[in-house]
Amino acid sequence: MLVLDFGSQYSQLIARRVREAGVYCELIAGATPWSVIRDRAPKALILSGGPASVYGEGAPLADPDALNAGIPVLGICYGMQLLAHQLGGRVVSAGKREYGPASVRVEEPASLFKNLPAELPVWMSHGDTILEAPAGFRRLAQSDNSTIAAMTDDAGRFGIAFHPEVIHTPQGREILQNFLYLVAGCAGSWKPEAFIEQATRAIREQVGDGRVLCALSGGVDSAVCATLVHRAVPGQLTCLLVDNGLLRRDERRRVEEVMARHLGIDLRAVDASDQFLGALQGVIDPEEKRRRIGATFIKVFEVEAASLHNIDFLAQGTLYPDVIESTSHDTVNAHRIKTHHNVGGLPADLRFKLVEPLRYLFKDEVRAIGAALGLPDDIVHRQPFPGPGLAVRIIGEVTRDRLDTLRGADWIVVDEIKAAGLYRTLWQAFAILTPLQSVGVMGDYRTYGNVVAVRAVQSEDGMTADWARLPYDVLAKISSRVVNEVPGVNRVVYDISSKPPSTIEWE
Ligand code: XMP
């Protein structure tokens, strides 16, 4: 399945829902020419929503050949209007924007709406509506505001005015599944194993007999990425663990143990902490930290690559949320929030070609693939860790002393969360070293020490998050251990902000 992306904030959710239904799916730019789409041989196309009006200046349109190619098409919201507009129907401004919950009455309980009730609660978000369906189309459902809430023709082309991908459309999953299984004839058999097979084939094709370098960070993404490349082109991969001095306690040893000893991957560990800490000296601004870390990382890489001879490719475990939030060419209308290290941090003159097999996956999908690849549980379920490491968890200047303090606190947070059996229920749990000093008392002495913040969040994919309601006794243990075991800390606070409006990391 290909989702043609017209800039909806939900485009990636569509892809995710399709994959949850066991159908492999990728996103491509909405205006991609049919010749390119045809080469990918999709069973059907989904046209995403988008912020534009089909009459707006520069409104993105689909290649008409793609719409008339004889493969099933499902247009969602803007995708439906575009289908109507490009096939000769009439789209008009609705006068009143239809936004939020609505109800649609199904008139033809077949195909898309098979086995569903006649009245469906749905989620709408559109300003235009379809006044006249194109020739050959008929109405399938209507709502109070959209006379045509769903339409189809005999060629298997569908339009729906609402969003089946969001949870506010409770039967959305069934509607998408009906399209995938009944209309497009997909089997729903896509599983991690199928992805592994497909990804290894694609890596083999891309890499040929070239040599690949992969940076291991200790996280599940880079581990899965390296394992995939190792499986695809054994003997052509060298992994590099850049110890940037910003890793968590014990991180490096664990990576070496699993990847080199357990999987037999050619792994070199380089201690570049002096270089990174030198580059970070005096830097306070979070984006500047990211930029310098990214630049140093590539410099170290290039030196190592040169010493390895003939490295052509750089394999990276970039995930879909990194791609979306960093505003890449993949998305039409995403807003830049933070420059994520493995996307925005790369300089333009990078001389490696990139291999990014996980680029369209969400974290939970990567974990499923890691498990299917046989990676150990502690790697597969390791919580995400940002590329710039502890540097974005030290507010203010990064120094060796402050890193030691944070490492000590971080270790205790994770240790207690694991002991309470909560580690896998949380997206992330970690400590932040604030730039604050506060007064305390220890024994009979006054102290003036660091304030450590604890952050624990629940999230599906890192794009939104809620602070975790950790049991008080777990928080109490963390607090007491941190102030007792980590020199220089005399106060612990708990962060109770959700994302949005906050972000998960403090920087
Ligand atoms: P935020 O702080 O943006 O974090 O809510 C969302 C997720 O992304 C991780 N994160 C990063 N990952 N490079 C990365 O590779 C970065 O610069 C970066 N900043 C945040 C963060 O840990 C969370 O899981």
C-alpha cells in the first residue's frame, strides 16, 4: 500500500494503521509521478488529508494517471476532494468548517462499510465539501454537513470525508480493513519477518558490494539497523561505537557485549569524549549543542571511515518520528520542533550515502522486528535515548563533573523503575540535571547542592506524551537514593508536564 501524502498531520498515522492491519505500507509525496508509483507495484493507493483546498494556489494534486490506473484508491478528506476535483466533480467551500465529532449515515452497507452499523460516529476536519460527485460515482454515506460523506465508483475508487485513522472514529480500523482486504485484496499477512525479508533485499540492492559503516548508540534503533545490514550483507558491515562521553553508565560495555560477542559483528569502539566535550565547552543553547554534537560525530566518523578504507554507506536507525519532526522532504507540512541529531545534524556535504531501513517505522514496530531478529530483551525493550545523549539532559554547560552527577542519578532512576516492574510500561524514565542550586541540610551541615529532576512519561510514539503517575513510594525511593548516593545533589523534583505543550526532553 502506498499513502500519497498531501501534508495531513495524520498521514503517518494512516501508514501505521495500515501496517497494524498486516499490510505493508509506505508514505510518498502526494504529487509523485505515476511512473514512480507503478515501479513500486502497490496494490492500492490511499490519498491522505491535507491542509490545502483544491482551489488554493499551488494546491498539491495527484498525477491523474495514478488515479486512472485501475488500482483501487481511497481518498481521505482532502484526498477525497482531490479525487472529486481531478475526476470532474464539484468541490465547494462548506461555508462552515466541519471540525470534530460528527455522525454519518451509511446508505450502502457494502465494501467499505460492510458489517458496520448504519450510523457511524466519525471525526471530521475539513473546510471544503463535495457538491457533485464525478461522473460514475455514487454516494455511500452522508452527514449533516457533508451531503456526500462517502462515495465510490465501479473502478474501486473511494472517497471519505472523515478520518478513519484517528481513534475518534471508533470504527475507523474496520473501515480501513474493509478497504485493504475487501477492495484492494490484501492478505493482511505482513509481519516483522516479511519486513526483515524485504528490508534485507532492499539493503542488498542498494549496497551491492559496497562497504557499510553503522554507528551503534546502545539503543534499539541502531542495534536493529545494524543487525539487518549484517544479515543482508554479512562481511560488508563495520560498526562503530562512538563513545562521545555523553552515554549512560555501562552503556558502552553492554553494546560491545551484545553486538560484538553475541552477534559477531565487526565492532570498533572509539573514545572521542575529549573531542565532544571540547566542542561543547561553554555551550548552553540546546540547538547549538545538537549542531556541535552532530558535526563532531560526523568528523569522528569520517576519520574512522578513512582509516577503514572504501566505506561507501552510512547505515542509520532513523525512525519515522525523527523524520517527521525534523521537517524533511518526506512530509509536506510538518513543523520543526527540534533538530533531531540523526536527521538535521548531518552536514550537507556528507560523503556517505545513507542506508536507513527503519525510516518509515515507529518504535514499537522496530521492537517487534528486533525481537524477530533474535536480539536480547534488554536491547529490544530499551527505552529510547536521544542521539545527543546526556548533553540535552544537562541544562546549561556540559562538563565531566556534571555528567558524572547526572549519570549517577540516571542510573538510580532506571534501577528503581525496573525494580518496581514499571520499565516496560514507560516510554522513557530519566533524570535531568537542572542548573539550579538549592539549600539543604545533611546531618548538622548546611548544603548548597544540585537539583535533579526526574521525568517519566507514557507515550505511543514520542510525538505526544503524558507524565507517568508513578507510585509515591517509587518516587520516594528514587529521591532518597539520589540525594544519598549521588554526591552534590540535595533535592529531587518530579516533572508533571505533558507533551504538548512541553516536550519529553528538557532541551
Ligand atoms: P521531545 O523532547 O522532542 O522527544 O519530545 C521526543 C523523543 O525524541 C527523543 N529526542 C531525540 N532523539 N535526537 C534523537 O535522536 C535528538 O536530538 C532528540 N531530541 C529528543 C526523545 O528522547 C524522545 O524519545
